[in-house]
Amino acid sequence: MCLIALDWQPQTSNPLLLLANRDEFHQRPTAALHWWDWPDGTLAGRDLEAKGTWLAVNRTGKFAAITNFRQPGAASGSRSRGMLPVEWLESDQPAKAFAEWLQGCRSDYSPFSLLFGQVQERQTSLWLVGTHESPYEVQAGIHVLSNHQLDAPWPKANQVASKLRQLRSPSGALSPDELMDIMRNQQTAPDDQLPDTGVGLDMERFLSSPMIISERYGTRSCTLLNIDQRVTMLERSFDPAGEVTGQRQFGFQRTHSF
């Protein structure tokens, strides 16, 4: 997962709207969005190589999404960071305690940032924990997470945040097409706006668009997650040319957690 945009409004009737692009090598085996364990388990796509995921939700309103933190030359972790969303969904710990636990063992993973939270009657919260900053609770608002810290002013993050604000400002429901189109822009950023993360100018340019297109590596899927009293999750898959190859959608009433 390389780009996550979300509108987090915990005090409203629609706490979470999240959009996420997963960027990966096209040859890496992947299972489309599905229930891992029916009827009460994880709903997510799955990386069939390391067995983890990039974005997951369950019936009680717990959710998590993960991105790589771009750090060339960093040591590979002994555990798969793709398992962290599942660890959260299966955990009995409160969010703060889970964040503190993960902070204590984050060196076991390759560089990452994990957004995780819950939409529940007794507790609605959103946290971020990663290998490059201490855990903290995310405040209400529109946020974007790419391969750096939350709301880092990278061109594609700024572009996506601006478009999401424009769409969310009028009242009324938005269609999935309108929302997902935010994430499908293939225009690379001007060189003078690119970050310098140590991967070289050509690679910075290649990775600077919200949707990445190439034969070997690019945006494999876009997912829309909406949580209110119901949970709606829609995933669209793409081929190396950026054309839609499939779509899966699930919707269900959120259950109480005791």
C-alpha cells in the first residue's frame, strides 16, 4: 500500500471514509478482496507471498491500513509488516495499548507506517504508529499517508487531499466513481516539487503520481472503505496499463463489540 487518503470525522454519523491505492510488482501473487474467515473474520485482499494484507476491516468496525516508509538501504525485518493489520483486528487490546506494544517491537519489521482504529459505540479512535515516529492519536480531518509521515507535503499527497476536500465540502452522497477517480491521476509531479528520499530523480518522478503505471510495478488496486452504521468496502483491480480488470464489493451492518 503506497497511498492512503481519509476523511476522519469521529464525532459524526459517518466517521470514516478511506481511499487507498496499493502499489506492488504485478507478478507478486495476490488474492482479491474476500472474507478470510466467514462469517466473523478479516475482510481484506491478501498478499499470497507473505500472507499479509495492506488494508483490512472486520464486522465490529476495526480497521487498519499500512504503507511502506521509504528508506533506501534499510534492513529487512524478520516479520512481515503485512501481518500488522491482521494483528490489530485480532487483538483484544485497546488502541493505545496496541500502539505501545507495537512501538516496542517495531524494529522486527521493515520500515512502515500503520493507521489503525475502530468505530464502536464505546470507543471510536484512529492511531498511527510506525518505525520513524512515536505513536499518536490522529485528530479529525482529511489526511493523506504516502511513504513518509502522515500529511507530509509530497505532491501526490497534496493533490489527493485537495481533491478530497473539494468533493467532500458540498452536502450529499458521492458515488464510488467520483471518489476513486481521485486516486487515478497518472500525472507525475514537476521535478522542482519532488521529495528527495534517496532513490534518485528518475525514481522520484516515477513514484510521484497518485496512480503508478508500468509493466513491472504499479498500482494494482484501489479500495474504498466507508464506515458508519454500515461497513462498505469496494476494491477495483488494475492491469499494468491501468485498466480495470475486476471489482468486488461488500456491505454489512456493523456489529457491537463487547
